[in-house]
Amino acid sequence: MRIHVLAFVGASLLPLATPLAAQAVTINVGGTDFEVFYTSTSYNSSPNLFGAASPGQMPWWGNAALASTFAFEVYKQLGENVYQTGYGPVFAYGYSPANSGEVYGLAQNTLDINDQLNLDITAPLAANVMHPYAYAKANTPVPAPMPLFGAAAAFGWARRLRNKLNLINGKGCRFNQAAG
């Protein structure tokens, strides 16, 4: 009985053991929920962060219009003076090796939702300089029955373990009967 309670408590608390994200907002773009964060880094320091497909974490990479949509949806939820006074983090959407590396992106004006600072080829960011870049992770919800399957598996495992221990330590073992 005690093992069942421990297994149940362990299975119940397991989802809570995952780390909580700091400085994250959840937005919906194109019917998909995304958690959007930002980190201060440079393109040269973290090239794997930049890109739409794995290992990249910028679903808007290569698409300035989609970067604009993400920036608009985030608006000022990640802070008001992140990139510079009155602007949120940079939503980078492109890179060029010209001039020792240039990153193209845009930053949402946090005082005027209809204004975005375009950091394109006319005003690019240096790839070796740290800036607050936004990145996102798609939220893939876990189907509701999945935690129950895990709990059922834990109960089954605990029952088999208890039966084995009872067989070894109990009166059902021939060796224990002969010795006792």
C-alpha cells in the first residue's frame, strides 16, 4: 500500500519538476501557441539559435513579414526598453556575411503598436555584437490521458516489485520455510 501511495505521489509531482521559463510570454500565431523569450547574445556566439528549423529557434527566420507578425503579437510584453529606449527585443530574420557579418531584424516600438524599427540592409546589426534577440518555442500540448498512462505504469511496476519482494521475504519461499 505504501509503495502505491509513493508511486502515485511521484507520478503526480513529476510534471512540476520541469523548470519554469523566465521572461516568457505566450502568443498565438497562425493557430499555434508559442512561448517567446529573449536572450542577449550575438549571431557569432550563438549561431544555432538563429534559424527556423531545428536547432534554430526563430520560426520567423527568413521571413520578415512573419517576424513582424511575431513582434506585433508580443508588443511590449517582454519589456519596454529592451533593444533600446521604447523598443522590445530584436526579431532577427536574416544574415549576410558582408562586412564581417550582418544580422537583419526588427524591433517593436513599445509605445506605438503600429511602429516597428526595421534593421534591414540600411541599418543592420553587427553579427559579433550582443543584442537582445527574441526566440520562440512552439507549445505542443500533452494529451490529457498521457499522465494517467504514466501513473498506471508506475502502479503496475510497484505491484510487480511488491510481489517479488513478498516472494523473496515471505513464507512462500521454500528456502525460508526450511530455515524457519
